[in-house]
Amino acid sequence: MNPEYSKTLEIRVRGRVQGVGFRPHVWHLAYELGLVGQVCNDGQGVRIQVSGEPEALSEFRQRLESQAPPLSQIETIEIQEQEQAIEFKEFAIVESVGGKTQTQIAPDTATCSACVAEIYTPSERRYRYPFTNCTHCGPRLSIIQGVPYDRPSTTMANFPLCPQCQQEYDDPGDRRFHAQPIACPICGPKVWLESLTDKDRVGEPGKEIKQTISRIEQGKILAIRGLGGFHLACDATNEDVVNHLRERKRRFGKPFALMARDIRVIRRYCRVSRAEEEALTSPAAPIVLLNADGGERLPEAIAPGVTTLGFMLPYTPLHLLLLETLDYPLVMTSANLSHEPQLISNTEAREKLIGLADTVLFHNRDIANRIDDSVVRIMRGKPRLLRRSRGYVPGEIALPPGCDRHSSILAYGGELKSTFCLIQNNQAILSQHQGDLENPITYVDYQKNLKLFRQLYDHQPQILVADLHPEYLSTKLAQEQAQTHQLPLIQVQHHHAHIASCFVENGIPLDHSPILGIALDGLGFGEEGTIWGGEFLLADYRGYQRLATLKPVAMIGGTKAILEPWRNTYAHLKTAFDWQMLIEKFGHLELFDYFQNKPIALFEQMLQKRLNAPLASSTGRLFDAVSAAIGLCRDRALFEGQGAIELEMAVDRHLLSESDDDFAYPFDINLTHKLLYL
């Protein structure tokens, strides 16, 4: 480097740039380009001082972002040229400075290509080791117990580093530099097979994975402790064992998730687009919903009544080794009874998996935080998250212009499929999928995760936000906390929140003029205690005007109408038509024979007296009504949304895409009290 022509840049990088290998990335770039200087973490992100010739500095700036570590998420890069070049002897990674360092934990991510290569290379010391990871991959949120994010604050604290691992951890040139979860066969976690009947270890030590595969090939159901919880696994091509799994788990309709060795196996059963392949092979490695129109078929019991399959690829070394020799997919469903959260501890697995699994593949790296598999569907070429969890959380979402003027906010979310959100520094930080809070274990988890996220982000809320529904546990908790800490509480109408979230996703500024938003769902608490679910709102972030809604229809039996779709068919027909006229004109149809065996006279009294028959403008109940009317999901829904899902599956997409005709049913529009009823 010629000092006469050198200059010094100070570079500030903000975002998820700590704990993801960003400083070693900077060090490697500087070393390759012959630059000198230093890099450190501080309270705002990463600070770089780098000196060298202009051409090398230009390439450094370009590669800093284009070759950033896979787990990093750069928000901004600010560059300032120093008036005078600073003389450095070398490029060094220095200790963190500048007060309290921000802690941004990366999500748990799939095994990177470098670690995969190590696992399959006999000369490597981590050859076939099921807990191989580095700065670019492996467990993160699933193992953290507190702050600061370092090894003693994770469940890896039980595994002191051996000298070789310590050397990698301390070496800024190594991809395991300051990687908190690293381990090896000498110092790291172990796996073992255990029988649930006698609680004894089974099989030959060192051959646990091979013996697990052998049991699966014999038609056994195994429980496997994974990254964020236990899974139940079996041969997805064996119809008898899949049916046994449904009986044991008491899960009689909801589709099972699948895991396959590679894309080639998946393509035997599903058509996979480029966007779907990118989602499957991404570091997040989610379950991706795919059209089941490949050349081969799996048993109907995998996904009864639907034409899609949910596939994922192996995302841990343990999964890679299990699937290595299998040319067929495995069912890989959460290990729990229906409606209960996924199991995470060895102790509870020994208690609750009896009767569910034949054998368990345990390991002793504890799971601190339950994390379900994420679910993605590609719509119009773009990934849409149906369940945000493993691989995506924690994750910061930049808020639109204008939101930076507002305080730190804690939003408690709803009760079903609950997720909470922290707002600070013009970012929304969403939690993982929590599940339904009415389950006591889930509610305890929810409160624990609230505390953890607030610690991780040093979040001190000035405003609390909750749903309008007075009986949601999340709302009650928000009310308690608001009173305890003397904080203002804002309660938001359910469908207004849906529409406002769409504004954020599309980058609509805070001060934008009102937009027509359409929110169609199952149920949400409306104004004056009414139940909404099919709403047309002229809305901005601050408020809304309800312009139109689906005509309210009685939910006969209250929540029973959610479980028994035929009730909605009767209620919708009774609301829209004269019942006697329907009998005279259509009494010969099978549907009306079906109604003959139902307590119609009792329903008439309930409707007349409004006894346990609340009115709801629910799109979900409309879908249930149509699904039951045509005989798809009629007597009882085995899982939430079954009627709507089976109705969607019954649509001939090819016919719709090839026809020039509009496929639609007419809706009458009636103006009542300045509100349009559809």
C-alpha cells in the first residue's frame, strides 16, 4: 500500500450485524484487498475504520454488502471519508466499545454448505456429528436463556469448549469466531435411543442414527428431539403406519408435514416452481405448501381432502444424517397430542410420548424456547408466511415513513395463533408463532417469551396495545400491565388491525389518506359487542369508517357453529330465503334429507328468541356454510378452517384460468342505517 495515495474511510453498518460473523467478514475482505484498520461492535451496530488505496477501498465497499454473511441483515451503511488518513499497521478486530451493545439475535437457520461438507468428509473432526454449526448456521433463539447473548446465557453453557473448539472460537479468521453454539464430538451434545416402556437406552452406542433409520424402515413411529421441539416421524409412503400415527395423536383430518432428503424426492410428488425451490432451500428452510401433482402419490391419510402437500428439507445435521439414505419422504409432525403445544424437554417427552412413539431419539442440548416450523406458500411468485416461526424470528421489519415519530410500543396480539410485537427504533419486532393462549402451557410460554424479547431488545414500552375483545387472555394481561406500570393502553378493533398490517407490508406512510381495506376472516370483536368477520373499512392507521359488511347471520349454538359447519348452512339459508319455499322447491335434494335428522324446531326457537345464536358477519362461517351445503365438510370440522380449505381444493383452477367467463355469485347490496349489507 502506498501511503501517499491512501485514504481512510469510517463506515457505520446498522442492522442485524452482531453475532452473525460480520466482523470476521470485514476482516477477511480487508486482508484479501491489502487494507488496514479495525472493526468493532458498538451500541449502534458495527463500526469500521479502513485505510488503503482508492481502488481497493471501492471494491471493499461493494463487497461489504454484496458478500455479507447469510444471517446478517443490513439496514443502512453510512460512509465518511476522514480528512486525514489514519495510519494502521494491520487490520484488527477490536473489543466492543461505545457503551451498551445492541443485542440482535439471528433466527435458527438451516445447516450451511460449509458445515454440510464437514459432516460428510471423513477426514474432518466433525464427520457425521449431528450438532455441527458455525457463525452462519445453527441454533440461535431456540437456545438463548437471557442476555447478553454469549455461551453462558445459552443452553450450550453445559458444554465447555475443548481446546480445538476454543481455538476456532478465538480465531478472527475462522468461520466459528465467537459462534456461541459450536461444539464437536469431544465437547458437545450427544444423541441416544431410548425405549419409552422401560426407560432404558437401546441399540449400540455410536450407531443411534442408523438404528433410528432401521426402525422407521420397519414401520415404527419414532419421536425425534429436533431444534425447537420434538417431532413424530414415520415412513410417509406406508399407509398403515400413517393411519396408526393419526389414531395415536388423535389428529384425524389436519395434514401432516413432510421432510424429504432433497428437491428430487419432492418433485416425485409435487410440482416445484423456482420460487418454491428458493423458499425450500433458503436458510429459513420452512415448510412450503406445494401442489401435489407429481407423478407419484402418497397415501390419502397424509393430507385428507386437500390437493397440496407441506414439504420441508432437512435443516439440522441430525435431519441430514437421518434422511441421507432414504429415497422417500418422512412424516415430520410436531410431537404432541392434538391442540397441545409441541414438546421440548426430555422429561415431559418421557411422560407424554408413551403411546405416541415406539422409541425416542433424544439429545442433551436443551431447548430453551419452543419454536414451531414456519409455513410458507408462494402466491403470485412471492413467498407468503402463513406461520412465522423457525428461521424468521427474531426478525426486524422496517416501519413506513412517519412511524419514527412514535414511542416504544408493546402489542400483545390476539388469542388464537397468537403473536406479540415490539415497536422501537422505527422497527416492528415480531415474536414466533405462540399458538392458542387458551392452552395453559402455551400461555405460560407466551409470557416467558414476552419477557425474553423485552430483555433481548432492551425494550421499555411507553404504550401498550391490545385487541378490543375483553375476554382474550392477551387483552387481560395488557390491562393488568397497564394498571401495574401506569402505562396508557390502546385497544384496537380486530379488522382495523388486519388492514393496518397490510398498510405496513406495502410501505404506506403514516400520514397517507384513507384507503379502502377489506378484511375477511372467521371472527373478531366489533363495535358495541358485535361479532365481525367480513368488513369493508375506509381506513388509515389512526381510525376507520365501516362502509360495508357481510349481512350478519346467526351462529346457532355459538361456538358449536364453528365445529359443526352444517349449522351455518341452515342459518344462511334461513336468513336468505323462506324456509317453506325452500322445502317446496328443493326438498328433494339430499341436503334437506340431511336436515330432517336435525333439531330444526329447536333451532327455530333459538333464532326467534336469540338464545345462544349471536349474529356474526363472518366470512369463515359463510365458507363453512357453502362447504357443508355441497357435502365437503358438513358434520364436524376436525381442524380449524377445514371447510374453507376443502372448498378451495374443490375449485378447478385449470378451468378458472382457461375460461374467459367470470366465475362469481351475485350478492345483493342493501343500504341499512348508512351501512351496506352484502
